[in-house]
Amino acid sequence: MAAAEARDRGAGRPAAAAAGRPAAGPEAGARLDAARERVARRQATLLAALVAGGPDPAGFDWGALNATRQALLGKRRSGVARRWPTLAAERGFADLFDIWAAARPPGGSFHDGLDFARAHPAILSTATRAELLYGRCAARRFAMILDGPGTGAEETLLALRAPGLGTLILRAPRRGRRRETPAAP
């Protein structure tokens, strides 16, 4: 019986009026839009604080923000390690990557790995440089990329990519360095 009475009271009226709320009008829509904008700004501030080195937003627990920030850095680092295993095996990668990534927004594991390698050429072995060249060539139909002369690397690498050929990495020792040979007795 109570259900039938409730149904009769609300019959023919909008749901908001039947629930005791005022009907939505232009001013209610404007308030809703303003509230959505405020939420979007706060979300952007929180996201910047967590993944792009932005300032901590007011009203959040610093410990919880820091724990979330560290978890997201670890997730980002493991994504780069899955995409670039040779890069992740380099000495000091984890610590250097965390410092580097803390102040930058994520670009995806592919671009994060390439950008990190460009920022830290001194730690890259020849195998890592070759892996990065393969990755840089992968999205291109034709490519010729030279790596090495300005990086202080022991070898210059040349990546060539063409249809039917695939990707080749050619290695050449750096010029100007003499190899020491043992003196004759």
C-alpha cells in the first residue's frame, strides 16, 4: 500500500520534484559546469603532483601522496624495463631513472626509454645503443641513423632499415684511438 501511495504522489511530475529537489534549470546547469571545472582542475593538479613533479595539492596526506608517487614511478620503470631490457640492465638504471622520471610526465615506455637514454649517454653500453637504434628504426620504412661520434662511445653504430632488408646495425671502432700492442722483446 505504501508503495502505491508513493507512486501516486510522484505521478506526472519530474523525478527531481518527486524526490523533493528543485527541477534543474539554467542556473543549476551553470553550477554543475562550474563544479565539474573545479574537479577537473583539482584532478589535473593531483596528477601533476603524482607523475610530473608538480607541487603537492592542499588537503592531501603527504605520506599517501609519496607512497602513490613511488608506486607509479616503479610501474613506469618496470614498463621501460619490459620494453628496453638491455637499457634496464645498465648499471645504476633504477636510481637514475627514478630521479629522471620524477620531474617529467610519462610519455609511454617506448619514449621514456629513448628520452632517458638521450639524457644519460655515458651509461650506455654498445648493446644498449644497438637496442635503442633498433627501436628508433622500427617505426620507419626507410632509415639510416648514425650513433656514436658525439657521445664519446667506443664504437660508432650505423642503423640501416629498408623493406626486404630489415634492420641492420653496423659497427665501426672509433677513429683516432690507437690500440696498444705489446712491445717486441
